[in-house]
Amino acid sequence: MTEIKAELVGNLWKIVVEVGQAVEEDDTLMILESMKMEIPITTPASGTVTQILVSEGEVVQEGQTVAIID
């Protein structure tokens, strides 16, 4: 199990994966918007998305777990 965490505070602009989707290392899972910049949240390992813990439009905090990959 790998917890994916936000690296900074921002508005969750877009979720680009779904639960059950297979992902490869460095795939983009979500896109944060912070100070008018788009910052991708990527996965550090290959696996399957088992949980998405946030919603589009939500403000996420630095270090907050946003998804889980198995």
C-alpha cells in the first residue's frame, strides 16, 4: 500500500484517474492549482488506485493523503 500525499496547499483542480485504474510510476493522478499554477500529483510506484480520498474543488493541505495505491 502506498499513500499519495499532496506536496503543498492548493485547490484540487482535476482528478485524472479512477478507483480500480492501473497506474505506472510517475503517472499523474491529480492536478492541484496553487497561485495560478497547475501542479501534478504523481505516483511514486506502479499499482492500482484503491482509494481517492479527496474531491475536485476541495482545498488540500500539505502532507494530506489524497489517494492510496496498492
